[in-house]
Amino acid sequence: MTGFTPGRRWQPAYSPFQKETFGERALRVLEYSVKGPLFGCRMCGNCLLAETALVCPMECPKGLRNGPCGGSTSEYCYVDKSRPCVWYEIYDRSFKWGREDLLLEVLPPLDWEKVGKDSWGAIFRNAWNIGAKKIFTGLLSKETRSQTIDGIFRPVRQPEWWQGDSNYHPPAYTEPASNLQGRLVAGEFVVTAEITPPLSSSTDKLIRNIELVKNLVTAVNFTDNQSATPRMTSWAC
């Protein structure tokens, strides 16, 4: 059990893949010595604690960084029932603290060039570029405090290759993308079917099965790895 993050860390902390300088290694060790006991830090290289109510999402066995999996419950973790669901705890604490709006931001996946390294260095460098005077002045004012803090952390947690936000982005199209979507938008009751794909690259049996039901259903899908068993090879495409 860690200080701020409920449960136990599922996996050990990452180690850096690239060679470090002495200063980088010292900062990484210092950061881990603080955040490890407090948050169960795994040294992901892009810390999201400020967005997740000080509950580290990397304690999730699946490593999910944008919300819970489909098996999430308030009682236990979907993967290990001896542990609480980390994302349930994140949502619960965020609502208690009035920070639930922060959970709308789409956060980036792991950047494997940073995994195993410190997060503090990038934050310090960004704060240095902004300037101590500007940060101090911004923190004094209640109107600009949140914007000032976000200006320090956002460029770090949202790299140029991602740039996620909390805004709604409507689809570029106006017409339904499929017959299924059109009927669902119209509020109609629809029937779909799932067909087991063949174990080979041959699509003959699959096509025959589709022909059998296509006039009875609105849409058909097949699961490539049904019951965790690989089915059709990529050659079938």
C-alpha cells in the first residue's frame, strides 16, 4: 500500500533503456525515492498524477491511462480481485476533490523514449523557460493560478506528437458512415450477428456464413482472436 495511491503496485518500476548522464541518473533516483513510496511510481517518464487526483494510473495492471477497462467495478480490479480498481479510485477521489473535469483530457500513451526516465527534469526546464517571476505572479492571483500551473505541466504531459485536449471534436462527416449507424441514429431496433472466422486464410466458409444471415441482420462482425485463439491470418485481407 502506497501513501496516496490505493492498492499495491502491479509491476516494478521501469528502467531506462538509453544511457544516462550522472545528473540524469541522480534526478531519476531522487524522483523515484520520493514518488515510489508515496504513489507507487513506475517511472513512466510522463507523470499524470496532477490529472488523476494523485492516484497513479500506472498501478492499473493493464497500464490504462485514459479511463477504466470494461471490467471495472467498485469492489475489485478486473485482473486481480485482491486489489482495488485503480481507475475507480481515480474517479472517486476526483469527484470528491471537484477535479472531475480534468479526466476529460485525452492523455498520451507511453513515450518509450522517456519510459524509465525522470519526469521532473522536463517540468523544471519548462518552468525555467517561463520564468520564476511570471510563475510567481501567476500563482498569487486566483484568476490566473490554474492557467499558470497548466502552463508548466501541459507542454510536458501533452507532447507535440499528441496534443490531446478535453474538447468535444465532432466527426468530419454529416451522413451516417454505415447502414448500422444510420438506423441507430434514427432510433430503430437493430439485430447484429457475430460469425466465428475460420482458422485458415481461406474466406470461403466465412462468406457462406455471411450470406446465410445477411438478409436477417443489419450488420455482421467477426472476432479475429475469439476466445484468445488466433484465427484468420493477415493474408485473408
